[in-house]
Amino acid sequence: MDIPSRYIHPNKRGKVQHNLPPILERLNIEQEHWITLTTQFETCFKHAAGKVTHLEQYVHNQHQQRVLARQSAMRLLG
């Protein structure tokens, strides 16, 4: 999935090192969940997106009552 980012080209500013694991593995996101995140993002998350702990921080900072999209965050991002 991240093979193009590993390609070396004289006009390319940066690249991913060949010895690093694939990006989804480094992010600990399953490929099935990545497809859901990229194709159904707006239905999974409304105002904020991220892991549950980050959503809880967002709710606190925004003085809101509850965490929206808790189930999506737990299922897709752990």
C-alpha cells in the first residue's frame, strides 16, 4: 500500500525507508478498517476523529456532554 512512497526519484523530496514495516502495520490499523476509514469517514465520524482517548479530550476541551463516534473509534482505531 505504501510502495509508491518508497520509490526513489531524483525530483522526489522524501521517501520511506525500505527497512520500515508497511504504514498500516506501523499505525496498527487493519487493511479492512483502513478501507472503511477512507470510504466511509464522514459516516463514521462527525465532528472529530481519532482514538477514544483523543475524542474524550476533545469533548472535554469543547465543553460537550458526550463522545460522538465512540463505537467507530473503538472498532476502527482501537
